Amino acid sequence: MRAVFVGAGSLAVMTAQRLLRRGHDVVMIERDRERIEALADELDCGFLQGDGSKPALLREADPAATDCLFCLTGNDQTNILASLAGRSLGFRRVVQKIDDPEFEHLCIELGLADTIIPARTIGRYLADMFEGRDHMEILALVKDEARVFSFVATAADARPVGEIDLPAGSRVMFFYRDERFTLPEADTRLAPGDEVVVVTHSRNLETLQARWRKALKAG
């Protein structure tokens, strides 16, 4: 598989290193030539110098041959613009990092489904660790063909959980509303903006990803 990174900060580099060790192809887009030169001996990947939010440069990264575009610069606005440009150019999946949670609602409205907020994720992890919860134990339970899929509910998903159209072998396990954890019953109604977590068979991931990307674009 092939991944393109906009930005060559520590998160991008650590992710790229893991992907390269697993045999995937990586291309990194970075403004700073000195940063590229410093990384050239560390990462066995392709590099493009320039502004990764510019469509012309993103075209050089070959969207059709790329499985995922990661927008991980240190600027939220640049990441959002790069994500929108990448989506318009046909990248199969676009993941953007934002540091300011105030931009999250904007990302949802723009249909940018795969938004990561590192500080929130780490904060939640540290708070859970403080209270004695071990995320590694949970991850160890996801074995064989089991997979976890998450999506942000849109207006079209504002219905009871039991009425959500999911592929066979999929089930809504829980969701977050306003950062509050909820275990739903079949008649529990979702609301736009809920972060929904589904356990499913690995064969369903592509269908689920395509469905919610399409739903967000339509919204």
C-alpha cells in the first residue's frame, strides 16, 4: 500500500517509519528543504518539497496510486486545506490532524470524516490510565478477523441504533456524545455529531468506510 504525508513533523515521521518497516510505500511532502535533507538518510521514501495544500503539488504525489493522504503539519488551517484539496483530487482516504478542537465541527461540516485530535486522544488515554484502565488489554481482545470501525453520525444517522443499516457481522458497541460514553440499547437514538464505535468483520471495513465518506459528502 502507499501513503502520502503532508508535513514531516514527529507524528508524520513516526508513522512513516512504522509503515516503511511493514513494507509500504511512503511519500513525504515538506516545505523545508533542510528538513527533507535531514530525513533523507533516516527514511527510505520519496520526498516532494513545497506547500502540500497546493493541488498542483498534490497531483505530483499521484492520488490514484495512493491509499491514504495524511495531513499532519503543525498548522490546522493548512491541514484542512490540504485535506479538501486531496479529496477533490481523488485520494481514496484523507486523514487530517487538528490541534484546536474548535475546528472539529468545521471538519464535520466539510465532510472530513477522519479527523484526529492528538491532545484529546492522549488526554483520554492518560486519564483512563490514571484510573487503572489498560487500553492494551482491550486491543488484545480484537483478534482474528474482528475489527473496530468508528464514524461521526450525520443527520441521516439520527435514528435508533437498531435501525442503522450495517453489514452483516457488524454491531454498534458504544458511542460518545459531548465526550460522554454511552452503551446503547436498540432503541437508543443517535444524534448528529455522536462518535459511534462499531465492531465488525474485516471484510466489512471497505464498505463501512465508503458508506460514511459518501454520507458526509452528501451532507
